[in-house]
Amino acid sequence: MIVENNIPLKRFTTIHIGGKSGKIHFPESLDDILSLSKILLLPKTLVIGKGSNIAFSDNGYKFDIVSLSKYVKGKITLFDDNKISVSAGISCARFAKYCHKKSISGFEFLHGIPGVIGGALAMNAGAFNQSIWNHVESVNVINKKGFIENIAGNDINASYRSIDKENILLFLDVILKIDKNKIFDKKILIDFLEYRNRTQPIGQWSSGCIFKNPSKKISASSLIDSLKLKQRKFGGIYISTKHCNYFINDGNGSCDDLVQLINHVTKLVKKKYNIALTKEICIYRDDHE
């Protein structure tokens, strides 16, 4: 297992923000992960995947980080004709493409989510009015005693962009239910991709959505757009003209720039609508978020 110190954390986030690391562990197998049990149990240890929805302080993060970027990706296995097993390290896009190739419907929404299945499970990721935990039969996790545990999907309290991870350190794999009543339509994935390309800043340095939507009827993007902001940029971080809930790093952005822009938008939305926006992005400092 590779362990590195004092390396730029911006390399591990999709928005490319962060100072220097403390110790980063790169497990390559399940045995490696189990050997990190004591470290995983430490309250300030972070587990990261592809780095979407996170940023690090400009001063870095001195506590342990476990990166799953080198972890064996495992397999996607179809069984019982209505269930599918997926390793947590597999990207959401790869899984969606696999389902498309196998004419399995219901998982097209995962294609544009810029992360791995484990990260999607950790935050109940979703799109197009769907969320991953609506499809979960069961998960294998490392629990907070440092052991492997199988948990039924119904035993996890999942809500919009959040789940109860009280007893979970990290996800290993998941069994997802296939809805056989859904008729496969190859156009669905293509339509979703075309919509994302039209409405989201694909290929730019962002973390994904900055804020959670306040409700099913009110989107954070529509609130930000309605402000008609005069100041849309702080330092090297600016609000995307394509989608107002995406903040872009122009290559010179810092975590301080990002926080200033988040605070600026939050304050104006609160003042105009009396709505308190909640961050979807997690910003980690030495005192945690």
C-alpha cells in the first residue's frame, strides 16, 4: 500500500482546490482497507473517491486521508435476473454505460454524476428526480468497529442528498434492485447526456452543485439566477453562466475565493427570499468542515 505525505490536495478534487496534505493512504485491496481500521476509526480521517463535492482549505489538511483512487475496482455482476452487484470504486458513468449495454433500465441518471458508486451512496447522489438509495437492496460496509457488515437498504435512513452514516466508515459494494417493469429505451441515456451538455459546464473545474435545492419545487440555481448578481466572481472562482449552482475554478482559484463566493450568494438569497441555502459541497479544514 502506498502512503504519501505533503502533496497538493488540489490533485484530489474536481474543483482543483486545496493546500498540502498530511498522510494519504492508498489502499489497493480489501486487506489494505482492513489494515487501516484504526486510522479509519479516528474522527478526523477522511475517505475520498474521485473528489467531486469536496474542497480543502488553502492551508491543507493535516489529518489522515484514505484515497480509494488505487483501490481494486472490482466487478459489476448481474444475478437473479433482477439484482446487480457493484463495487464502490466503480465510477457512476461506467456503471450507467454497463446497464445501457445490457439493456437494463433505471440507472441512466447516474451517468453524469462525476464520482464513484461509493461516493454516490455516501451522499445519496441523484439527478432527474431519482436518487441511488431508491434502488439499494443492501450494502457491504466497513462499520465503526472496523469490521465488514452487510446492511439492508431499508435499514439506512436516506433523504435528499444525505444518509445516516452513523455506523458506516466506508462502502465496499452495493446490491441494486432492477425494476423489471421499466421498459428499456436506449434514447433515455442519450437524452440525459444531451441535456447535461446543454445545461451544465462539462469539462470545467467544478465540484458539481454547490448548494442543495431548498425543495422539490424550488431549485438553488433558479434562486441564484434571479438575483441578477453584479459580482459573480471572487478571485479565481466564478459562477457558471451555464448553470448558476456550479462555481468554476479558472485555474487560479483558492478555497478562500470559494468560501467568499458561497457566503456572498448565501447572504443575498437569505436577504431576498428568507431562504437559507444549504451547501452540498464539503469544505475540509484542520478543524474539519
